[in-house]
Amino acid sequence: MIARRDVLRACAASLALASTGCGRRARPERRDGRIVVTFWYAYGDLVRRVLLELVARFNAGQSRVLVEAVHQGDYFECLAKLRTGIAAGAAPTLSHVVCEVVPYLARAGVLEELDGYEGARALPFVTALGQRGAFDGGDDQPLVSIPFNRSTPIAFCNARQLDEAHVEPPRTWDELAHDAGLLTRRAAGGETRWGYEVPIGWWYWVAMVGQAGGRLVEPDGRVTLGGEAGEKAVRFWQRLVHVDRVMRPPPGRDYQAWQSSMESFLEGRIAMLWSSTAFLRYIEDNARFPVVAAPLPRDVRASVPTGGTMFVLLRGAPDEEKQAAWEFVRWMCDAEQTIAWSTRTGYMPVTRPAVERLVERGWYARHPNDRVAYDQLASVDPWPWTTDLLRIERDVVEPRLEDAVLTGRDAHELMDEARDDAARPA
Amino acid sequence: MKESRARYHAVLALACIAAAAWLLPYAWMVVTSFKTLPEIVAHPAAPLPEHLDTGAYREVFATLPVARYMGVTIFMAVAIATAQIALALPAGYALAKLRFAGKRFAFGVVLACLLVPAQATFVPIFLLFAKARLVDTMTALVLPFAASALGTFLVRQALASVPDEIVEAARMDGASEWTIIYRILAPMLKPTLVSLFLVSFVFHYNDYFWPLVMTTDDAVRTLPLGVALLREQGTGVRWHIVMAGNVVLSLPVLALFALAQKHLVRAVSARS
Amino acid sequence: MNPRARWHPWGMLAPTLALLAVFFILPIGVAAYESLYSWDLLTPPRYVGTANYRAISAHGELLHIALRTLGYSAIVVTGTMALGLALALLLDRPGRFFAFVRASVFSAYVVSWVAVALLWMWMLDGNAGVAGKLLRAVGAPSVSLLGDPRWALPTLAVVGVWKLTGYSMIVFLAGLQSVPRSLLEAAALDGAGAWARFRHVTMPLLAPTAAFVATTSLVTSFQAFDVVRIMTQGGPARATELFVYAIYEQIFLNLSVGRASALTVVFFVLLLAVAGLQLRVWRSRAGDAR
């Protein structure tokens, strides 16, 4: 039996708990006299550990600001939560988001413009990684994003398997197809060692569109998805999977595919893997064979997109919290933190002083794989400043890439459909 | 109607296969949770861990505030189950015992809601809560479930079989309607109410969908969300840790099931 | 009985009816309204008429989502019913051992979908999963069950069957209790074999139970979300994009409130159809019981 008193007590308790969630964006949150900055971050494991250590160091190093880091799953989880949080008035002060969504969030007016913040315009970012170089026309826009964990796609090779097959890391698509053939081993039991693997996804496709000489959005704003080049990239994958049978599309979607391909690579069941520089340290630390990093091969030219995320401050937060968040962001951009972050994870060092210091210390001489990632910045193609970019990525292109590669549907037909879809207003 | 020996043995064998099909996956979950990462990478299918390593559990408790998530989850599930019963009793009483205009209509509304799942309403409810600034609060987790169409329906059915004389006698004694509902009838419905409470508790303790769409950060994050986050790490999945999280998540419910199996089973089959 | 005061019945019903109205009935109206607008939650909404409905039906998207959902449901409903009935017949025996097996099967119904989905993901893991190892050991071709668009949806459905069979088993067991032993014994005396007894005595008496299990399982499987969200996120190549996941993706990942609302409206209409079926079945059962 449930007594009336218990019912009332439970109701009162739930009301009390509920009210703690209301209206908290009105005033800056303070704890022990320090301003609390809520920071939503994505990613886990090594990256998470390093980030939390840096946050703890920042919190210990001063007594005005307390950064509270909240884990939100992977990038897209975190982004979904961020956008719904904004809409519901429950957004944090600070977060980090993938580049592709920055133009959209900026247009929606939810990002804090940072030009007026102390020292913002003077931060010495590596051009390709800051907003200015990461976007076509990124400098014409108000400054709304600060590079945080930036990366490019890169090729990881199992040096032992490449040596056995007398193969050098491929420099062109043709070499890639040829070498993958030499590296693929079919065993009787059905377990195959694959020559090459890459998650079937937007980021790698964008790299190949550039390599095949195309661009996603023309200078006049038309979304062409690379035209011929976009279809060529899809056909190249289809050929490797279905005709040459030297590549396995990894199972799962999004980061599940990334995880699974990385595991296969570490287990020695893939000779060459395209993944993010972000996992350089993780892969080196966990591989039981020598790992050689190589730039992505070229087709008609060399091209890679940048990836990873930018710090953004949310406009809806109280001013004091935003100022406090800015302190943290600036601190993270100091050479020392930038170096700690990049050398321990594999993300790119985002400021020039950090790079210079790393060169002085002989870091790149000792870590040629890191050098490869850094050198590849020369072939970065910036993202278009297109508000629809994320929708094009998630809703228009990505499912069709899977469709094309897994089921072998005609590339031209699919990309036509995609362009049609991209032109439709959301 | 005696079974032959051979047939009984066949039945036993099949029953063993069924038990294996449902128990081995749990066993696999527990075994994995006591392994280490190198073991999983090197011999993923090894039936037993090299030794009982509790590192995965330590990692779970280090990355998740397990106690807080568990507290939020249990509080939410208890609040929902309690509210459902508290509200279903008077509503069921009115529908079962009282004569009034519009009763058929009211009962029709309850029945209609029985057929609308949360999955069909979450988009508009999210929009409403977003407007009311209630996303990410306990209210958003509890309030939409505080009234249960199913609970109201079941309480009404159960009360229908309680003789009117009991209510009439109580009224003669001067008991208020409140007393009649909560002090006299509720104890008589104890088996129904206990079953209702347990089913509701288990359902909401386990629920992943609603907390996922109604929370944005970890202010009121529930344990199923936290455990699901263990997988969403970006780098290689560390299955021993995910399985350890799974064990932590499932143990309370399985323990409750072991203790209250009869009630749960009756509640599920009583709906038929 | 007459209420003591005229307002009593409505007073007693008020909290329940108010909450049901706000959280079950009003939302349908809101969804219908929002489905006529294009809105991303952050910038002002724009009236677009039926454009959202046209967008979700372009390239057969809506049809595919509905077919996938139906396909998933078909496997789950037939699978759980066949297995549940078989297990009920098998385990409807006295003794602790059988009680233990019944509890084992039913326990999967009690455990969280999160735990079940994660557990099966691990067992089906393309690299290290035991399921793949087992399949290869018996000589089956090596396919990645969750990574292959042809296999992903049936695989999820099998997980659903594993999770929900306990439910149908329990309901069938309850149904079996209503089959009079005397009737079975009489049939046995008349020389009816086990199959004949099942076919001519048990089955007709279980028919209403079966109809009940079928409709409730259909409604449950129609709402499948957790298993998709955790195991495949709708992939590969949208092969597992079921209705609720599609709605979730539209509103939370694509921030397209209009399309999500349009999908919700269609989903609701489909549910109404299923529910109509369910009501008819329940009515006829209630009729039988009286």
C-alpha cells in the first residue's frame, strides 16, 4: 500500500529536483566564488584523458574560473545535443563542433562573435587550421570559431606487410589499387587480409573529390558535389570493393566504421588504412608492428580536407561565463598546451609558435609520422562557407555513398539524385 | 497421458538448448567484463579470462558517475510508478464505480491513449518542453508518464470486480471518497498495484528512448544513457569496459526480477 | 453508484485526463501543424505547405521506411510467436528445472534494450565477435552481419526475437492454463496423438491468446528504436532506418522539425491502423471471456 504521505513526499521531491533545472541561463553560475564554465566535449579514451588532464591543470592554475567538462559521445552526438540544447535554452557556454556546421550555426546567430575578445584577432594560428584558412571566405565572416582538435585524413601503413610485399606507400590512385592487390591475401578459412580499407564516409570522399579535381560548391554557389570528380571517387571505391576485391567497406556507420577499421588494422588484418591524424598516437601505441604514415595519394592533384573541431562560445550564455570561457580557450591556444594536446594525441598543433617550438625540439625529426601529417597541410582544400554544408553531408551525401559502395548502385544516378536533394530547401 | 521416457529426454534436451540460448549471452557478457584489453585483442573468443581482472569495472566507475546516474534513474522510475498509481486509483474508481454523464467519452479517451506510444509524440513534446525551458529536467522525464492509460485501465478493470457494497458500507460509515479510494480500495487491489508498480519501474529504469531525447547534458542523465556512452568513444571499442557497464546496468533489474518474478510475470500475462 | 457530489467523477479524472490530453492528444495536433512549416529550431519557421510530405516521399524514402519497419515487425512477430508458443508448450511442465528455464527466457524481456543491444553488438562484432567465429567454424561464408545491407535488418530482428520471445512465451503459458486438462485427457482416451491434441484442442483454445500476442508484439516492434540507435544508427546504406529512428534523425541530427513532424503524422496514421486492428481483437477477446 502506498500511504498518502509518501505520495506527497515523492511529488514534493520531484518538484524540488525539477526546479533546479529551470532558468539557469539567467545568471552566471558560480561555485566557491569561481565562475563555472560548462564545456561539452566529444570523444573518449586517450583523447578524453588528455583533455581532462588539461582542464584539470587549467582549473588548478587559477582561482577565478572553473571549467566543467561534460562528455557527450561522439562528434555528431555532441552536435545533436548542442543544437537541441540551444533550442531548449539548455546549452553550455563552450563546446566544440565539426567545421562543416560552423557556417550554419553562425548564420543562425547562436555563436558568440569573438572579434572583440581580448587578443582574438591576433592569435597566431596555422593558416589552414584557423577559421581564416579553413573556409573559403572564412576571413570575411565575423570570427566565431577557434581551432581546437584539428586533423586531416592520412594513410597508415603496416610497414611489416608492405615490406613483405616489397611495396612503398602509394602516391597515386593507380598505385593504391595496384598495391592493395599485392597486399590482399585470401585465406582458405574465409579470413581475408585486405590490402586497403577506409570508412565509407563523407570526409574521405571529399578528399577524393579534391584529388580528382572537383569541388563541392562552385564559386557561384551552385552545389555540384564535385560533378564528374564526385562520381569518379565513388566509382573508384566501387571498383576496389566489387571488381578488384582488395578493399573491405568497414561495418557500421559513422565512427563505428572508423573504430572497426582501426581495430582491424591493429590486428594486422588490413595493410593500408585511411584514417584521421587524430589517431596517430593511439595507433602507434597499440600496434604490434611498425606503422608508417603517408600522405593520401593524388589523382589529378593532391588534396585533403581538414577535419576535427573548432571551439565555439554560445551566444546565449551570460557575459561573465563567456569571458571566463574565453580565458580557457586562450589558455588552450598557448604553445605549451597546444604542444601537449597535439603531441599526445596526434591532432595538429594549431598555432605557429607551437610548431616552431616543436621543430626546435627536434620533435618532427624524431617523429616522421607527425611530420607527414604536418606537411600534408600544404594540400588542404578549404571548406566552402555554405550554411547547408552539414545537411548536405549527413542527409544528402553520406547515405548515398554507403548505398553506392555497398550495393553497387550506379554512381551517376546516385549523385544526380544527391544534387537534386541538395538543391531542395531543408 | 504419460510421456514416454524417450520423449521426456528429448524435452529435457530442448529445454537445455533454450536455457543455453538465453543464458550463454549473459555468461559471455560477464566473462568479457573480467578480461583485459590485450586478452580481447589477442583471443577474443577465449571462453574464460586468464584471471579475474576487475580493471574494466574500475574504469566504468572512473569514467561514469555510476552512483549519481543510478540515483537519477531509480528516482525517476520510482516517481513515475508512484504517480501512475496515485493518479490511476481515483480515475479508475470514477470509471468503474460512479455514474455520470460523459463516462463513455472519458473511458474512450483513456483507451485511445493506450494506443499512442511515446515514440509517436516525442517530437511535439520536445518542442513544448523546449519552449517551457523544461528540457533536461526531471519534470521532462517524469511528467509525460505520470498518468498512465494502461494503469487507469487496469485499475478500472480490477475495481469493477470489487462489490459496490463495500463502497456503500464505507460511505455509510462516513468515510470520505479519498479514504475509500486510498485507504479501503487500494489495499484490496494490492496485487494489481504491486504488479503495476513493478512493471512501470522496470520499464522506466530500462528506458533509453525518452531520457535520450529529453536530456541534453548530464544534469539528469540516466544510467542506460551513460552505459550506451561507454561505446561512443571514437577510438577502438573496449568491449570489456562496455560489458562491465552492461553488468552494472543489468544487475539491479535482474536481482529485482529474481525477487519479484511472480509479480512481474503476472503483470505481463494479466494484460492478456 | 451515484457520485456524492456532481463534480467528483470529473475531479477524480481531472489529473489523468489533463495529463493524457497534454501528452498524448495535443502532440498529434502540434505535429500536424509543424509538419506544414520548415523549421530548424534556431531560425524562424517558414510556412511551406505540403513540401515536407513531398520531401519525405521523394525517391521512395517514406515507402522504404514503412516497408523496412513492416519487414522488421514481420520477422519479430512471427519469430517471437513461433518460438514463444514452442517454448510455452515445451516448458509448461512442473519442476524447478523448467521454472528456471522459463525464467531464463523471460529475463531477456526484463533487461534493458541498451544492455541487450550492446551485448549482441559485441557478439556480432565483425572482427572479434563470437558469432562470426561460430559461423565460420560451421563453414558459413564470412559475412559481416551488421555491415551488410542485406543482413543488417534481419539481424536486428533476430535480436528483437531474442529479447521479446520471453514475453510471448509468458502470455502463451497463461493461455495454456485455460486449456482444461480434462479435455486433453478425453482426447487422449479417444486415441488422439500429441499432434492431433495440439491441433484440435489446444490450438483453437489458444487462438485468442495468439491474436493478442500478435497485435501487442506488432505494436511493440513498430516502435523499435533503441536497437537501431545503438547497433546500426540506421545504416548501412539506410538498411535499418526504421520509422522512429528516421523521425529521431530528422529532428535531432538534421534539425528538420518539419520533416520530423510530417513523418510523425504518417507514423501516427499507421499506428492508428494497427491500433484499430488491435481494438477489434481485444473486443472479440473480451466477448469470448464473458
